[in-house]
Amino acid sequence: MASFLMNNCFGKSLKNVWCGASVYRYFSKTATSTHLDFDYDGPSMKTTVPGPHSQDLLKQLGDIQNVGAINFFCNYEKSRGNYLVDVDDNRMLDLYTQISSIPIGYNHPALLKLMSNPNNMSTFVNRPALGILPPHNFPDKITQSLLSVAPSGMTRVQTMACGSCSNENAYKAMFIWYRNKERGKNTPSNEDISTCMINQAPGCPDLSILSFMGAFHGRTMGCLATTHSKSIHKLDVPSFDWPIAPFPRLQYPLEEFTRENGQEEARCLEEVEDLIVKWRQRGKPVAGIVIEPIQAEGGDNHASPDFFRSLRNIARKHGCAFHVDEVQTGGGSTGKFWAHEHWGMDDPADIVSFSKKLLTGGYYHKDELQADKPYRIFNTWMGDPSKNLFLLEVLNVIRRENLLEQVTHSGKALLDGLQELQVQYPGILSCARGQGTFCAIDVCDDETRNSILLKTRDKGVLLGGCGDRSIRFRPALIFKEYHVHLFLNIFNDVLAQFK
Amino acid sequence: MASFLMNNCFGKSLKNVWCGASVYRYFSKTATSTHLDFDYDGPSMKTTVPGPHSQDLLKQLGDIQNVGAINFFCNYEKSRGNYLVDVDDNRMLDLYTQISSIPIGYNHPALLKLMSNPNNMSTFVNRPALGILPPHNFPDKITQSLLSVAPSGMTRVQTMACGSCSNENAYKAMFIWYRNKERGKNTPSNEDISTCMINQAPGCPDLSILSFMGAFHGRTMGCLATTHSKSIHKLDVPSFDWPIAPFPRLQYPLEEFTRENGQEEARCLEEVEDLIVKWRQRGKPVAGIVIEPIQAEGGDNHASPDFFRSLRNIARKHGCAFHVDEVQTGGGSTGKFWAHEHWGMDDPADIVSFSKKLLTGGYYHKDELQADKPYRIFNTWMGDPSKNLFLLEVLNVIRRENLLEQVTHSGKALLDGLQELQVQYPGILSCARGQGTFCAIDVCDDETRNSILLKTRDKGVLLGGCGDRSIRFRPALIFKEYHVHLFLNIFNDVLAQFK
């Protein structure tokens, strides 16, 4: 048994707790080592979390910022691989990875090596205005990195600094494309030019983006108008009157509800078409449809490949651009580099945006979605080439170590384990679901969910919540079956306390 | 005479051109060396710009992105101090510094040293979700860096990734503050909570931000609704019906138009009050006023300290938050760290946003502008601690080398020179203006301005345009009087061609 189980914050052997409480065991049934040179061999908890050192820092930072969302303070120097170490020397198996934004674990040797290469220094020290004065190696670097994993049908990419900026600019690209289509070969009128300066139509037209209930696309004001996951994100911020369609609410297990789920998806698709027609009649035509392949923040809501294929066709039929937001799903954790690859389409989207695990933000787009003139999609930095350097190395590691296959393998073990646990704890858990390691499970209620998250953390595993009462799993791509069982053992211990 | 004058793309001695054309000379009247170990001693032009290597790369990148705004490709490894070197080995004195975002020149030794310190590595390699899991040294680092230069009356700061995100979140902070003020001690109603999820009032209220014609505050959709500098930024993007006030159009030289300029500022202030009243009556109350201390992108438009003091009082009187956008003006180039310090106020603003020269985005705010709950101002990264590391070192250099004093000194030499040149070339130049090295001058028309920019670049000096027909000067803080004269000599040569 891993040493961490012998050492816990209550000063007694966790082994006893575990043996007493559990009727369901994974008991290190697979590998006994991580096969990662830079990984630790298990969690190790020294204090409750947040520990005394974290609490001191929390007070200090509280004089400067709202610290209500802070979990604890971290020692990133000591963190390694799948393990996040905090300032009180607690070492936690991290299945949340900085809100799903650490692709290959902490302090990966490949990234450290990149940092020690003096040839890379100037990329960090001299951040360029990429839109006007890119570095000599920029075309090569984005060809080798971002374009080497471009979604089907896309050869163009625009980098941006973060997920929100990526989506904001993707929306602008769709608006520009739509208006140019409306104008045909005509140039903007004088009225277009003069009215846009004062925020009025026709220069600033009454176009809309169709989004889905439960969606999360960011928190800047354009993105926020398409975000509908939690009220705390939206309250008190002015917004746009844009159409919002229902996202399918599938019933689980899927194989038992084929007919019901098919009907539910058909209902949502019908509503999408109704809304497109209705908003056109209102004088606010839908320029684009934006959707996540899996609604993450909104509760890990899935839909079938059929649903997405039909939606893509509806967009085409009505002349709306189709924007797939892969900010959270992109980068490999579903077992494919892009979650939309699971739909099996040659022409899955007009725009695909990304950030998080890709370390740089940005969006791919089809040729016709490129703005017709310079400075229409533009800002000072337009991304950061130093992040692109890291991404290139991350992609090398993913390929070299076959991490997508590993994710598929670990993900199956994780989902199998969750499904067994929900049989074991039917009063607590339900709707285990996932693709690759991008998994989630529902808890009976919000309060129990939050309590489980805290108790699991106290035992050395970091998880995230999403939706009203779901737990989401977002490990790094180096998360192996060994870690799955390590997690399941601990999770089982926690659940046993609730039974 | 500096060696660069002997070597130009036309293959003949620039010295002859210079001697023949010029009747007005600065002739290296001050220092003959830069006193910067890492600086070059002058421009050196090998090809026309963009040179053949840049043109090849332009073709390559053109298959991936819109490259219409790209000037040329850079060799950032070879760039040093005030000089940007391109891929064709042209070395240019840079008075534009990546749209004003390079604070202490290229490859500053202090920043390179920081990169070679292994203790800093993990900050680059492990980008945290700052809002939930900050690094152990985060409170100390922002205290030593951002808070050490906090605007008067502000002890709180929120970091963000870029200027647009900073302003977007500053606007949200003002909306939240305003609605909480309206509610008094009441919590949000059930109607607030439910309507905000579908973008409707009262949850998403009809509040507005008052901005000024000619302003630039960014290009994401919230920011863009307050940006009114160029139509290319705004065309085809839906916007908000928010009030837009006139920004004073001062006449130069200021000392000759005291009365007229006073009247112009009074007219604008009166219009601001009228708009606040009018928008309140329309049911779209003004939650905040946003303004740049100097409208940069819009044409380097200045107003007097009196104007800003009165505006701040109007904001207070009408219960609007006052947001000073220092994204371009902040960081020292006006001779003070913040341009608003020239107003001489103890309580200059409720919110001050920054980015560019500070390398990290973000905003300072008064205590009452802090969101009342966590996750209201939030995103995955909330900035980037590695940028903060650089900023700390930049501030050390600024203090150690008295760069603000130097900026004041160089800026006076620059403005004196521009004023002399506009006397010399009255048909071409007018309205020389500036604070520190944050200077600008108007050119007779757009076409001549653009031609001057290109010809000056061909002689090895990079400048920027702004507004309809202005040239803006945005050198780094290490720009010395020596460089001023170097520039003025070249500028004079170029102007002589237009006489």
C-alpha cells in the first residue's frame, strides 16, 4: 500500500479507516509505480487544507484581492507530474490541473529543458506585437505546433492571449463574415462607417450569436452573453438579447434511454431552428452558433455525435457560421486531440477556438472566415510566442509518449471505476459519463457534492465541481491507470463515510 | 557622424543627401555614446524594408493568417536596447516599441539575468489558475511590484492577461458596484438571478459606461462599445447603446489659446453631465465613466489637469465610478509612472487599468469597487505570474537608473526638437505636443504622414501613426537625449524631402 495512506492529518493510520469502511476495493490492482521519472509515488498529507501557512498567505492576499475562491497556496517548485504540492507540504494527486489547463503535469522535464536552452531566452524577454512585428521563426513555429494539430478542413489559425479573447475575436470574425456576405461585393456604405463610430446600426448591426443553456464561453461581455451556466458569472452585467437554445439533457445509462435521448436531442434541434427563424424576424439574425462539444462548467453535459452533425447542418442551411468552442475539451483529454473528432466529420466547423491545455489561446478558422482587412482582428500582443514554444514541446511529448492512447486507456479505467462506484453507492452517485479522462459523475445534491470534494481533498486528491451537483475529472494527459486506481481507492473511502 | 548615415539602401552616401537637403541641424550636439552597455550605436540599414527575407516569411505566414498589418519580421535575438533588428539585418532605432509595450528596451541584461536564474523556472513552466491556487510568493511579488507603484488611494489590484481583459473586468466591477449600491443592503432578488441567466433585465441590467469620441479601450465587445477611434475597429460588430461625450479638441500652441481651450473643455464637461442625465432618463444609467489621460490611438489628444479634475468631480456628483485607462499611458513614459499623476489629485480615480509596459494586464481599484463575492471577477488564469517577475525587475531598473527623470529630460529635448521642426516645416508639421517622451505631432494630411513614416523607417527609425494624421512617439524608458538627436537628424532629412 502506498505510503501516503499511513500518514494523514488526523494522526492515525488511514489504513485502518480504509479497511474498516470499505466494502469495495481497487487495492492497487494494476501498476505499483508511476513509470514517470518526475512523478511522486502518491499523495502525502501533513495538515488540514488550507494549512497554517496557506492561511497566513490568505490573510496577506486578502488585503489586496478578493480571496474567496482561493483553495490554498502552492509550492510549484516542489510539484511534480500528477502531484500538486502546497505551501504546507501537502502533496495532492491533481485531477483538476488548474481548471484543466496543465497538459503534461507539473515541471515536466521537457519543459524545464526548454527553459534552460539559452536560444529560447529572447522569446521570453521580448514579447512582440505579433500582428505587426512577428519574430523570424513565427511561421515555422505555428506550422509545427498549432497547424500540426489543426482540425479537419482548417489551415488558418489566429493566436490570442486567453480563452475569452479567443472567443470574442471568433465572434467578431463571424459577424464580419456575415455582414460581408450580406453586402455581396459591395464595400461598406458611408452610413456603415459613420454609424459604427457611435455604436449604432447599420455600422454596428443587430446581429446575434446563438448559444445554449448551460454553456460557458468566457466572461468578457461578448462571451458572457453566450454563457449560461451559473448566475454568479452573469449577475449585474449588461448583455445582448441573443437567442439561447436548450442543450440536450440526456438520461443515463445511455443504452437504456436510446429513444428518450433521441427525442430530447430532436427537440433541442427543432428549437434551434425555431430560434434562428424567430431572431431573423426580430431583425437580429443569427450570424453564428457557438457550442462546446461537452458542456464543461455547465455540468459535463454530453450530446451524441448525431446531434452535433445535425446542428452543423442546420447552421449551414441557415447561413450561420458554426463555432466549436474547444477551450476546455481541446488538447487531448477526451482521447482525441479535439473532442469534435469523435463526431467523425470532414467539415466539423467553421471556427474552433482553444486555450487552457494549449497554453496559448486562439482559434482556427476556414479560409472564408478570415477578416477581409488587416486591423479588424487585432490587438497589441495577439498571443505570446513563449507560450507557443511550450506548446510545441507539449505536442512532442504527447506524440513521443502516445499520450492520447494512454488517455483512452486511463479514461476507460476511470469511467469503469465510476460506474462500479455508482452501483455501489446508488444513493450518492449517478450518471457517470465521460470521454477519455474527461469524465464526470453526479452527486445526490450540492451540499453532499461539496462535502465529498473537501473530504477527498483532505485525503490528498484534488477534484473540481461543475454544474449544480456534478464532480468533474480533469487530470493531465500523463494520468495513468495506476493513478486511476489510486484515486478510486481514496474516493471509495470517502464515499463510505456518506453511506 | 554615426556610421549608419554612410550606409543606406539606395547605395549612395546618406551624408550627401543629408548635407544637401538640410538647413536645420542637430548634428550630434549632445552625447556621442549611449551609455547603455547593451545598446547599439546607431541604425544600420542593409535593404529596403521589408527586405527579401521578410517578404519570404510574409508569403509563408500569408497562408496561415491575414498579414496585411505586418511591417516586417524581426530578429529579437539580435535586437538590443533601443534598436530593433529585422531578419534582413536592418537595425532600426525604435520609437514605437511594439505599440508602446517594451518598457526598458530589447534584451535588457536585467531581464536576461532573471531568465538564467533556475529559481524562476517553475514560474514559467507551471502557469497557475491564480484565482484558486496561487503560488506561495504571489502576495509578496505583487506587493513588491504592482502595489509599490499603486495610484494614490488604491491598495487593491487585480491582475489580468491583457489590456482588453483588464478593461472588460474593470467595467464589470463598476456594474456590480453600481447595482449593489442600488440594492442597498438587499441581496439580489430571485428575479435578478433568473433573468440574468437569459441575458434579460433586471439580472442583466440596462446600465451603461460613458466614453469619449476618439477613445480607445480595447476590442473585445464590452471594450469596443467604448472605443471610438477608427471605424476599422468597430465595423460590423454589434454594440451597446451607451453615451459618447466629445473629448476636448485643444488648439496649439496652448499658451496662445488659453481662453478657447478653456471654453472647449467646459463645453465637453457640460455635455458629459447632459449625457449622464439623459441616459438616466432613458433607463440606462451611467455606472461608470472611462477615459484615457491622453487619447493615444485616437490621435494623442490631450486635455488639461483642470478638465480631468472637473470630470472626476462630475463622476462623484452623479454617483458614477471613474475609470482611468492607463493601458498606454502607464509605466513611466509621461515622466511620471502614471499619467494621471500630472493632475495632482489625492483621489484621482476609482479604477485604474494597465497593461503593455507593465507586461501584465490588470487594474487597481478602491476598496468599494471590489466585487462582493468570489467568482464574479474571475477566469482561468487571471494574469500570469511570470509576467509579474519581469515587471518587478523592470521597476528595479526604473528606480536604479532614475529612468523617470531621464524620460522627463529626453522628453523635453524631443518636444523642443519637434517644436523647432514645426517652425521649420510649417506646411507639413503642426501641434507638437507631449508629456515626457509620450509625444506626437500632426502632419498636413494622412498621405503625407504615411509617406513620412515609411521614409523615416527606410532611414532606420521606427515611428507609429495615430488618429487621422498624427505621428506618435513611444520610445522605451531607456531612450536618452542622445537618441533624441539621432532621431531628429534623420527626421529632418526626411522632412527636407517634402519641403
